[in-house]
Amino acid sequence: MAITGDQRLLKRINRMALVRLVRGHPGLSRAELAVETGLTKSTVSLLVQELIDEGWLCEDDVLVTGAIGRRPTPLRLDDQRLALIGVELGVGMIGVVATTLNGEVISKYSHSFTVDSEIPLVLSMLCRAIMDTVHATRGAGREVLGVGIGVPGAVQESSGVLCVAPNLGWRDVAIRDEVMRVLQAHSLGDIQVFVQNDADVAALSEVEFSPSSTHDPLLFLSLGIGVGAGVVVGGRLLLGRGGFAGEVGHIQLQPDGPVCSCGRKGCAEAFFGLQVLANSFHLSREQLFERASQGDPEVVSALRSAGQHLGVLMHNLWVTLDPAQIVLGGRSCRLGPAFLDSARETFNALAHEAGLETPLVVQAKYAELMVPVGASALVLHKYLQPI
Amino acid sequence: MAITGDQRLLKRINRMALVRLVRGHPGLSRAELAVETGLTKSTVSLLVQELIDEGWLCEDDVLVTGAIGRRPTPLRLDDQRLALIGVELGVGMIGVVATTLNGEVISKYSHSFTVDSEIPLVLSMLCRAIMDTVHATRGAGREVLGVGIGVPGAVQESSGVLCVAPNLGWRDVAIRDEVMRVLQAHSLGDIQVFVQNDADVAALSEVEFSPSSTHDPLLFLSLGIGVGAGVVVGGRLLLGRGGFAGEVGHIQLQPDGPVCSCGRKGCAEAFFGLQVLANSFHLSREQLFERASQGDPEVVSALRSAGQHLGVLMHNLWVTLDPAQIVLGGRSCRLGPAFLDSARETFNALAHEAGLETPLVVQAKYAELMVPVGASALVLHKYLQPI
């Protein structure tokens, strides 16, 4: 029987379903996978063998149980042969990591640039950093599955175009095409490239690399100079019509509040964006972190007030999205408990007034690496979601 | 070759893909469906014949084009043989409609009850109304595909339990099981029953019955005594962890604003919930509609201010979700332009301050029938999304 397009797609879906199952439940055997998926044992054996050959899965040692008969072989993700490359294009910095399929960081690299650099110059640095990491990763004997890039702005998913990144001052930059062109010119055209918003990929770092403890829907709040959200619902990113979903730093928290960099008044970011807070004390961001850690009373008092606004934002997003978990990430987390505890207290108090329980609130697992590791999670995400 | 569980699911998926294609593009032929789906012509012919036999599709007359050869037969949804039953359980009213697969209302019925009636009494009225409509619909020669019920509160999707409906004063009512039990006792146990939040089903009324003009993501704002949202993303409802997503009436628009019925302060609903507005003038809701339509200056001024708060809510949800379309529905739409135009103006002004364009904003297609027709859309939605 000839294989039709439909059957090829079905095969990809089934293969990736097997990878997801083994990822979520390491130790499953082929027979257990057949039960879980409803596929026949022979189909599972065939697909598992392909996945082993390609470096996705490997067999664990069989435990000697003393039971009679052939013992089932436990399977798990192979963390030795494949690699994911994740890139952060930040405001003034480029970060690159290579990770295993489990999100373990194998190598990392970062490089700063002046924010007003020409776009072609920054892209050329970006491509150079990617290619160096590809070569180093291959040199260490791993195959590169793909490259993910997290960027500080709205991305059109289908084209990989960065539509607008206010803090970089970029607009309509075809990042994916440009990176692919350069890779191709260097005989690396077989490597797939994916581009997505930084808060979105940060959300994926929580989902794709901790599958057994994942809470869906997941709301990731990225707190830094900009304030944005990445939302994962039913295993997928909530992107909106044009990739602009999650611009929650521009939710109005107060009519006629302080003027925001976007031109509107009373935006969340105008109350607790990291640069706004530093500016209010005429400090650099590093100086602000230092004063906060020293417990400077004036700074602590301002951070508590800023945290209250963050708590209201968390509340407003909670009633809108009903997430199972809220993750707080981004550089502003370094502002410490004066900021974060105050936010949680305000959030809890608002929920309590309505007789409701708040969802789980945690801090980002990958801390300052959340964007590059999230970008490598984006590659895995794209493979595991063939439709 | 034996049919496995997987193949049965694939068949259901393919069947419903054909229905969705024909619904979106009436007039498609079997050959065109084969091209669109990648299925073989013989598979398409087989599935289309099944769908015709079951009442989903029918053949249109072949246009005489003068071309040589056998002319392809155009297909369309059959609006004659199947029916969807949609129910609104409202605050003090029960509404029931039967519709065609295209959302055309075949029959409608409504009945009021006093809000503090015992739950079993209301459920028994509800079941009676459903059964009457089932019998009448069957009597008119149509098969009933299922019953959808829209309720004013959060619903746990998997169980059909209404978790909490503040305006009814109900909590943890197993509506689906109770209705199914009664249908079964009356030999109607073959009819499927689905329960969902009223704003969510209202959103589906826009999506399932206007597939060619659907804008996804779609944000439906239900404006009445309560203020809620139904959000459709990628063709699916955004429900949240426990069915509480879309409780946007409790987004805080102002710190220390007016006290809301939920206990919190400054909620959107405390600014422009319909009962709040009526109470502020010591009027009944009907009296408020009358004064608004007469252009009473005091009422108009208050409605313009209320509309500004609605505009801020629309803005806040827009930056969060980036919808392609916002639909305004619910009884508060009867407050007219003083309320609705003022909301649009505020929304547009906020977007303009940031140099951005707002998405399309329209009024609900089914107006006061949005919940029962939406509940019948829920039945179709469930059939068309087998996974």
C-alpha cells in the first residue's frame, strides 16, 4: 500500500506522541507505549527503533526483578546525541546556549553590543555566535536539531519576522530568513531556525523541560525593562492575531497614572518597569539591585509599592486566564522580596476579598538563562507539535 | 485489514474535516475536497456518502456550464434533516432554541422563574423545556444531534458541573448528569448533553455559524448584570484551569474604586455592570433602557462615563490577547450609543496614544438569543472537534 501524505503526517504525529510520553514518564516500555497510544506493538517497535537510531530515545538497563519471562526494556530521552541551540537577542546582549533534550545546558556564551548598533552588524554577530556554537556542538559529537531565537518584541510566527521591538528600536526585521541565509552560505542550510518573542520562549522553558510538573494553562511574567507575558494553553503558545498577545506591561492599572514610554498613561510598565524604577532614584539598574539588597529603606518602600502594582497585574491576568501556575521571571526578580513578596501579598489579598484561592506562584526555573534556554525549548516545541 | 482505535479516530477527524470544509466553502465538490484534504478520491466519496446518509451534507443541483464531461456535484451543509438544541439557563429565565446546522433558528421558547427558586425545581423546568423541544423537533421530522446548555457561571468542562454561579446563588450543581438522567428516564438517553459558560457559548455562536467570516482569536464580551468574556483561539475556547477564565468583570480598573458585589474594589463590573448602573439611578433595568433611549441627559452622561471604563477594559484585554475581532453582546448593548460609542472612543484613543490600530469591533450577531443559539453552536463545536 502506498504511503499517502495523510499517513506521513499520522506517522509524524505518532512518533512525537511516543517522544512526549517517554519524556513525561521515563522508563516506559514498548508494550506500555502500545497500551497508552492504542498503536499496535509492531508499529510502536518500528517507530521506537527509528527514534533510537535518530538519537531521540535510548534504552535503559533492564532491572533484574526475579520475575520469569523476557523483561520489558525501559526507554528514556537520550541526552547524549542531540542538541538544541537557543539564542537570546536581548537589549544590548546576545546569549547562546546549547542544551540537551532535557534542557540541561551543555555550553553557554554571551556577548554585549551597544544598543544603537546598526541592525546588519548585530545580525552578523548573532549569526557568528550561532555558527560557533553549531561547530562546537558538532565537534563534541552531537547532532544539532535546530536553532531557536528569542527576541524582545512581537514576532509573526509564520514568517519569523520581528515586527516591532521598541527597546531595540527595530521594526520589520526578517530575522529567520537572514539567519537561514547566512547559515546556508556557510553550508549549514540543513539547520532549522525558529524565532519567537522572549517572554513566549521563557514560558516554553518551563513547559518543555519540566513536563512531569507542568501546570497548564501556564502564565509566565517576564519582568524587566519591559513587562511581558508568555501564555501556554493546551500545550501551545497564545500568540494573538499578529504575535502581539502578552503585551501586559501596557494594561492600564490606573486612569491618569504616570506616562509610559509607549505614550499611554497608567500602564503597568510605567509603575514597575525596571528602568522606570531605576530612573526614579537616578540610579543605574545595577545600583538599584545593590541598594535593594542592602535594604535601603527608601528603595525598599518604593519597591513594596511597585510590587503592589505587580500584584494587581497578576490578579487581573488571573481572572482573565485562570492559569494553573504563574511563573515570575526576568531581571526584576533580583529586586528581591520587597518587590516580589509585596506582589504576592497584594494578589493574595485581592483573591481573599472575593473568597478565592490563588494559583501556584513560582520563580523561573532557569533564572537569567530563561530566554536562551527557552529558545532551545522552542526548537523542541516545534518538533513535538507537528500540527 | 482490521480497523484499529487509531483508524477510527482518524476517520472521525477526516469526516469532520470534510464537514468543516464544506461549511466554510459551500459548493465544493468531492474532487475538490480530495485536493484540499490530501485524502484519496475514493475515501472522500465514501465519507461524503456517509455524511449525506446521516443528514450532515447534501448535494446541490449541478450547474449546466456547457463544458464537456461529467460535471462535479456541489456539496453543502444540509439544513433540513438535523437539529441542534440550545438552552440558556439565565438569571430568572430559561430559553430554548432549536437551530439548523447553519444556526438558523427553527423554534424558540422561553420561560421565567423567580431567582430564589429551589435548584431541583429549576432543573425540572429546564428538563421539561428541553424534552418538549426534542419532541417538537422530532415531530417536524428532524433528528436531534445534541443539547447544549449555557449557564451564568464557571463550568468544569469534563464533568459538566456548574462550579459557581454567583448571580443564581448556585454552587457545584451537576447539570449535565442531572439532565442526562432525566432524558434517560424518558427514553431520550441517546441524546448527548454539553454544558458551558454563557459568555463562552455566546463566543461560539459567532464562530460556528459564520465560519467564512470568522476572526480568530475572537474576544466576545458579554455585557449584562455580570460582565464576562468568551475567548476562541485556534478554534477552541480558552477555559482556564477550572473554567474560570474570562471573569473579566473583576479586572481592577482603579485602585480603591467602588466596591463590587464580589467584595473587591474597582472591578470593571462595579463601574458598568447593568444592575450597578440601574441601581445608581434607583431605576429598574427596563426603566434605565427607556431613559437611555429617551436621551435623558443625566443618564446619558453617566452612560458615557461607564462606557469609558468599558473602553479601558477592551484595551486591557486587547493588549493581553491580541484578538482579531472583539464582539460586544449582552443586554447592556440596549443602553445604546452613549455607552457603546463612548467605549469605542476611549479604546481608539488609548490605541492611538501608542500609535496602534484597534481590531475590528462589532455587535453580537444573535443579539438577545446569543446564549441559546451559542449553546446550540456548542453541540456543533463538540462534534466538529473530535480531539
